[in-house]
Amino acid sequence: MVSTKTNFFSPCCKTSTNKIKFGICDDQVPKGEPSNEPAYLYFINENEWVAIVENTSAYKVDFYAIDKCVIQDKDFLQPPKRADGMLVYNQEIIFVELKEKNQSPSDLVKDGLPQLENTIRMFNINNPKHTYNIRAQLVNKLLPNATYQGSKIRKFAKDTGCLIETKQLIRLL
């Protein structure tokens, strides 16, 4: 768990945009392992986007890279599982976990839900008085339209109090 206060709103980890459509990327090294770089917003070459964000209202959106920026391995003896990032706009937060693996929807959920759940728990501990509406999005670029409504999704919603989607497209409402 977090031993010191974690600033989820660190300006060093923030990128802002009001574009109508953009992507979120998390580069992989050649063997498919995660890189040592944080996730980031990307505005060109849609084929490289892991998540696609539709912002039809042109909200000002802040993206905070959580994995490898807000929370870094070097700060922990045993680094916690955590999501790749969060989108913040209009008192809304969407925690995002990005995958680019050839796996079934149930394996995607088994792999990604603990990262999202732990990040939301850490956020709530570090921001106990927040008034944000929180959602979560588990994205697998190789399963862009995956839907999974099993017991693990229901348990996640019950434990965290937030809705989760398992699609590549993130719509800002």
C-alpha cells in the first residue's frame, strides 16, 4: 500500500487537451512487455491508439499518467498494482487500464480489474474528501468491442462503487 501521500494530480504527469477525438497509448517493448515509460495522449496515427477517446463536447480534459509517473516502482519495496492513467474533466474521473494482449474477455478482466481496483482504492485514501464521479475503463486494443458482464465486474462495481466498461472506445459524457 502507499506509505506516503501520493499526488494523483501531479503537474509533472499531466497532459491537457480539448480535442474532439484522441488516443491513449502505452508503448510496448519488442517482446510485448511494458516499457519503462508512462502512458500518454496521442493525436496522430489512430492505428497506434490503444484507447480511443471521444470528446464530442470539447471538454478540457486532463490526463494523468499514473503507472510510471504518479506512482513509480522505485518508491516502493513491492510496487502496487495500478492503472495506466486517469482522465479528469467536469468533476468526472475515468481510471484507464490499457492492454494490448491476445486474451479472452475473462482473462482481460482477471488481469486488469485488480489494477483498476487498487488504483481507485489508493486514490480514495489519498483524496478522502473528493467529489468526483468515478468510472473505470478496461481497454484491450485487440478486443475493441469486448463486453464482459460476469460476476467479477459486478463485484468490482460493488467494491469500488463505480461503473466499469471493457471497450476500446471511451466516451466523455
